[in-house]
Amino acid sequence: MSENIIRGASIGGISACVPSTSVNNAEYGGTLYKDIEAVIGVTGVEKRRCVPPESSVTSLDLCVRAASALRDYAGFDYSEFGGLIFVTMTPDFLMPNNASYAHKLLGFSEDIPAFDLSMACSGYPYGLWIAGLAAASTRRSVLLLDGDTHSPFISPEDKSTALLFGDGGTATVVKPSDGGEWRFSFVTVGDRESLVVPDGGYRNRVNADSLKYTEYPDGSRRRGIDLKMDGMAVFNAVLRNAPRSLSSLMEADGRCSEDYDLLLLHQANLMMINQVAKKLKFSGERFPSSIGKYGNIGSGSIPLTICSELSGSVETKKSRVLMSAFGAGFSVGSASVEIGPCPCAGVVEYEV
């Protein structure tokens, strides 16, 4: 398993933004499942923050709001930054990218790179890796935006996805540093069936049938433009690949689980991530979770968890963190990094 080391980068600040609309899954899913409480017990998703169907709010809006909150809180001047990276699977348009317009809205200099990273739930460690490389090489701070608005493309009648996904955006400043070491590990399997939006790209273009609901054997109904998930395949892929990625990283790091202050996992499904944490012997305060409040917001779930559950400690002390995110592709990104002390603007709401 390949490992990558970055020296000369650190996290300089972090913030998150979620829509103001909260969805109660016990009420929302009562007609979809006979035993809704059992489903909530497995997934861990009691509530989700979702953009209303009639709203045009996107991942760009949420991430820019998070970045603005962080700038106001910590006094950053984005015109002095050396780059902007936007991790998302739900851009405003197929072309142009989100990053170029976020760059304009936030007042960045014209003389810098700004680009999107098209990654699903594994995207945050990938974004940290690229931002860290950029900050270390240019000796200038880089803004990493990470967010998605999945809810417009989740069928409310699909039993595998309807109660899982929420929306959110995050902002992380990655700055040059004189010390510290980040280590990364990546896994790519090459699966395009277990997690896929079938229609809407250039392989299967949107057509009249893409907007029609089809009924499936389990009683679920969804459109061609809706997210399709094989939950068991995803579950098996995560348990097969995430623990070995993290174990390999710890071995290369020369550390055991007791040497890390925190384990941060992509908030995919509570039962799933509990299994991963158990394999690695993490529990309690060293394994925070935010899925019950926000649902699975995609690749931004790790920074959202930091802002929701750890804002106080991030501002006051340094922590050695082991993190892993996993999702469509099938891909895994894991990292061993230090976080704090640094500004944390917490979680702000976007009125919708």
C-alpha cells in the first residue's frame, strides 16, 4: 500500500456550514420503513440538514459561507493565499468548476491556481494531501473547500439512501509550517456499480426517462438521476479496505492506536464506522461522531465532525489524528496528521 509523506504543512483554521433546515428521520421515514427506530439505530442518523427541494442553494454556497465565517473569525486575508481547491461531487455546473467562482467571491488574487477535485466521500484526505503539497512547496497558505448537496438527487422512496444523506460545506486553511509531518495512505479498487448516479454524465446523458421513477424489488423507487447504492457491497468494501489502510498507515507511522488522540472517520453509517473503530481499538472520546445530527454529508463529514464535536479542543491544544474516508470509486484515503491549536469557527447555518 502506497504511503506519502508531507513535511512543512499544517492546518491553520477550519469551519463548517449546514443548511438551516433540519429533517427528523423518525417522522420522514415512517412510511418508508415498518420499524423506523431500528433503521435509525443501525445508521445512527436521527436528523439531517438538507437543502429544501425548492431551493437553489448548492455546495458552492455552503462552502463559501463556511470560508467567509472562518475569515471573519480568524482574520484571514484570502488575497494573500497561494491556491484554492474545491472537493465536491455536486458542482453548480459540469463546466465551469466551482473553484473558479469561489475564488472570485472570496477575493483571491488572479495569480493563483483554483481547481475542483472530483472525489466522493473519500475526498477530504485527498484534498489535504494536495493542499499540503501546495502549501509546503509554495510557502503560501491554501484554502481547501469541501462540500456537497446530495439531497436533490436522493429519492425519498429509496430505502438504501433516503435516510442517510444530508448537505453541508466546509473550509480548511492549510498553511506552510516549519515542522510536523503528515503521512497518507490511499486505496483505489475501481468500482463504478456499488455507488453511482447512473444518468447525467457524458456516458449516460440525461434523457426523458432519467426523470421517471422506476420501482425495484424491495419496493424502492428512484430516478436515473438519483444516487444508487448497494449498501451491502459498500459495507463489505469499507470493512475490507479501511482497516487495512489505517493499519498500514500506523505501521509506517511507527505508532499504535494508543499513540493517537483521535480517530476521525467519514460519517457513512454508524454501525459501519463503529466496526472500523473497534478493529483499531478506538472508542469513547477518542472516536467522535456527528452523523446523528447531520447525516452523511459526503466528503465534508470529517471537517464537519471536527467543527461540531471538537471545536474547543482544536483551538486550545495539539492532537495527533488518524483519519480515514471511503466511498464511490471505490476509494479510501487515510491520513495521520496533527490538528491544533488553530482557529475553529464551528458550524454556522445557511438560512434556506
